[in-house]
Amino acid sequence: MRTTLVIVPLALAAVVAVPLAVAAVPSRSAVPVAGTGIAWRSCGKEPGTECASVRVPQDWSRPDGRRISLNVARRKATGERLGTLFYNPGGPGMGVAGLVRDWAPQFFSKELLARFDVVGVDPRGVAGSGQIRCKVPVHDPQVRQFPRTEREYEAMVAHNRKVGESCDPLIRHVDTASVARDFDAVRAALGETKVSYLGRSYGTILGTEYARLFPGRVRAMALDAVVDHGMDTRRMVPDAASAVEHSFDRFAAWCDRTAECALHGRNVGRVWDALVKKAERAPIPVTGGRAVTAEELRYTAYALLTLLPEFGNGLAKGIAQAEKGDASLLAETRSEALDDPASTAAYRSILCQDIAPRISGFAALKARKRQVERRAPHMRGTSEFWDMTTGCAGWPVPPSNPQARVHISGVPPVLLVGNAHDPATPLAWARSLSRGIEGSRVLATESDGHTAYLRNSCATGHIDRYLVTGALPSASTCKADAVK
């Protein structure tokens, strides 16, 4: 979902997939030429890149009311054009247009760049599409997300309410169903009858909403690292806690067998537990910066677990350094994951419209806390889904698009991809969502970390071939790539 995922592909080589023409696709000559309804301008440093603005209603229930502008970027196909591919990398709270404009070769294979006009739309309230601003910071290290007493719970709820009341009025209109309608407005402006879509992490919620609202306008849809928006929070939070703990255990096992790990030869679980207890007594100092609290320590570790295996030793070095009294390395990740005011404001505002906390008071939260701690003795229930449900308790705007049973028909077969060892979005969620989308198929990888595209060569090849040909993979599993 959030964390530092968006920078991962910058460090990885793009995988070039070989097209497999095994399914009928619309005649290329019949594909409309995009761009007739949008005033494009050249932008960025990469050739073939254009930018524009598209105006949409702020409130889709009042289409003649106030309008807002969406920031859009398009990277034109470098080869024989097949159509338009919409993209969302996750978050929410991260811009998309800038990635398409300046970093397309790091986020898409050569095959997709050759065959599609790749379009990135900054969702409403994000980056160039009217970035949400909140006068009160979302993250306050003095406010516990795992309150131990009713007084701490009440302080958390009061803080959430104060944050929401300090934000732009747009927070009432940033639910993902509205974002999906925005995407369809861009589709119409492009002159496309149907579009393809690649969504990762939060982008899978967006893809689900688009398919639900506009099934006949989907040509192909690949969802990578799936969040099942039909799943109740009371199941999401324990599932996520188990996934994070499983990933931590795999990190510890990796350290045990890898001489290069900074914690090799030690009991990683015991080292970690001792460090967290130390931080609970007093935050771990940071050279030239704010000390790291125990809750921040766990959340930062979670952020790095999403980047396994590539960043495994980074987490180990950060723990070893913090154990010696300096959490500077982990503080760098904390800054990206928790301290950016723009991305955290959008993240909180959007998800509080999409996720119902299902917390009736301190007693209910305490019971949920016991449940996740049993599942996660080392990480103590830390996950984004714990963060977003406690962060939305007391939010002044009730969710307008909460989880609801998913039943989607009338779309072409949808490809859902999940890693078996993903700490952010468990593979089980891809399987549960697939049961709500007629004709869909799950491709599982044996990989660690969050998302598979451009991180697992087998999954990347299958996703590329599917998006180009429309044919689902015959295989149901991909092995993990060898770690270099």
C-alpha cells in the first residue's frame, strides 16, 4: 500500500517480455486514435511524453457543480500501438503522472511501452490534481496507534478528528469510487471505447471500483498485490498482522542462513524484541534528528519488509545500529513512510472514505489488539490496515465508499497476482477477490516483498502477455527469482 514501495522499481531492471499471440484481440486498425478530446502539451525529458489537465465534477452526484482539474500524463507507444493502458502504482497519496512522465522505463517493460499509450492520472487530492492539505500533521509520535488505556484511546480519536477538521473540504470527495469515475472521464476525453489497466496495491482497489462501475469499458485488467475491498475490516486487520509477522520470520530465517546479514549468528527475534522494549522505555536517539518511538520502529521495519529481499540487509543494519543507540538508518525510512505531510494527508483522507474502522470504542479496540498480538508476537500487529483503521477512528467525515461484497460480471477475464510472502497484501486476498469477479484467475508467486510486476520475472512476463493478448496464463504459480 503506502510505505516506500514507489521507489522500488527505480532500483530494479525492467523485464522484457516476449508477446504471446494466443487470444483474439480487437483489430489494431479499429483502435481509436487517442488524444482528440484533450489539449496535450509536450512535457518532461523523455520523448513521446505529453501532459494535460482534464476537468471533472468535484462531486459526481452533482455533475453540474464545482469542477476540479486532474493532472494527466501520457507516454505514447513506441511501436505498433494496441491501445491505452491506465496505471496506478498504489499508495494512495503518491502522484502517478510524474512517474509516467519521467520514469516510465523504470516502471514498465519495453513490451508495454511499445504497445500502449501509457496514461497516468494523479487521483483527485493527490500531487498535481489539487493536493490535499491538512494544517495538523497526520502523524504525531506522541499519539499512540496502539493505545494501552482508555485515555490514550480518547487522545487518538481526538487527534484524528482534529486532523480531519484541519484538512481541505475536498476530503469529502476523495473516495475511490469518485476516482474511478474520474478515470472514465479521462477515457472518454481520450476518445477510447475501452482501456486496459495495470494496478498495484491500492491501485487494485481502484481497478476493482472501475470494473464494478464500468465493466463494459475494460479491455484487460491486471491487479498486482491485491486488496479485497469486499473484505470486512475485522478480517483485514488480523490477516494483515499475520502477513507482517510471517514476513518478519522469513527475514530472520534469511539472516540465520546468510553470512552477509548484519545480524547473522544471532537470534534475530530476540534482538528485535529487546530493541522494541528499549524503545518503549525511551525512544531510540537519532543523530541530528528526532528519536524513534517503539511504534515507529515497528512500522519502519514493516516498510522495509515490503522491500524484501533487496533491502533485507538494510533492515538488519538499521536494527544493529539502533541496538547500539543510534536509529539514524531507520529514521530515514520513517521519514519516507510517516513524515511527509502531503502524502500522509492524502493517504489518510482517501482511505478513511474507503475503509470502515469497525471500532465501537476502547474495549473493542483492546480486543482487536489482543487478537493481532497473538498472531504477531514480534511485530505486535503492526500493519497498514491497523494504522488506517485506528487512524480513521474519530475522522470527521464518515466513509462514503466502505467495503461491500464484490460481485463483478460483464468484464473480460481479470488477472490477479499475489506474492505468497507479501507483508502488505496477503495472497489470500487475491483469491478471495477473484471469487467476486467472474472469469478471473489468480497467479501466485513464491516471492517475498510487496508486488510482483518487475520484481518477479515470471509474473512480469505473464502480466505483459496478458495485457497485450488478453489471454490469461495457463500456469497458476511462479517461482521466486534467484537473489543476486
